Amino acid sequence: MDNQVEKNKAICKVFFDELFNQKNIDAIDKFVDSSVTIQNPFPGQRSGADGYRDISQIYNLAFPDLKISFNNIIGDGDKVTCHFTLEGTHKDVFMNVPATGIKVKYDLVYILKFSNEKITGHWSLEDSLSVLQQIGAVSI
């Protein structure tokens, strides 16, 4: 396997562990290019590395005990796909839904593009419907 692919996979694991589990916002400066392209931003999310700061703030406020566990990390060329399970307690506003105190668990997939060991591109697929169902905001 390509050594750079393995390095990029390792960076993903360290970065998301620091950002979500350790609440280390400084990990953004270390691992994310300042002009990272975020392909499908969260409503109101800024562009570039500031977009990572925005989303971190949203999740850290809404789910202060949020933890991620890694299910799969797959690399090919300059891209790495990360599949996580996130768990946390809804303790502040999330997507206009006031705190419910409900513990949620859902999946998230990121595809990240790397250049010079920095994240330069970001695509995400989050099970937002599941989160909204779990906190009672929608029912199907």
C-alpha cells in the first residue's frame, strides 16, 4: 500500500479524535488547509478552515459529551474515507431544536482530499434524519 495513503489515514484518525473526542480545536490549524473546500456545508457554515471551526462549535455546544468511534478508514490516492459512529447527549440547540437531554447515536461518513498532509477537500454524509428523529424533531 502507498505510504502516503497510510499517512493520510493516520492523520484522519488523529485529527478527528482530537477534534471530537478531545475537543481540541487547535487540531484544525494543524491538519486542515486554511482554504479547504467543503462541498456540502452545514447551513450557515463558513468556507475554509473556519467552516470546521463553525461545525465544531455547533456540535460541541449541542452535544458537549459527543464522542466518535471509528468504524472504517479507507484510503485511495489522495482521498481518505472515514466512517464514524457518533454518540452524545442533546444539551443545547441543534438545527433549531432546543435541548432535549436525549442521548443520540448516528453514523457519519467523510471523504477527505489531501495535499501535503493537509485536508484540502471535504465531502460529508450524515444521518441527520436519524438525529432529528432521535431528538423528537421529526417522525416518520
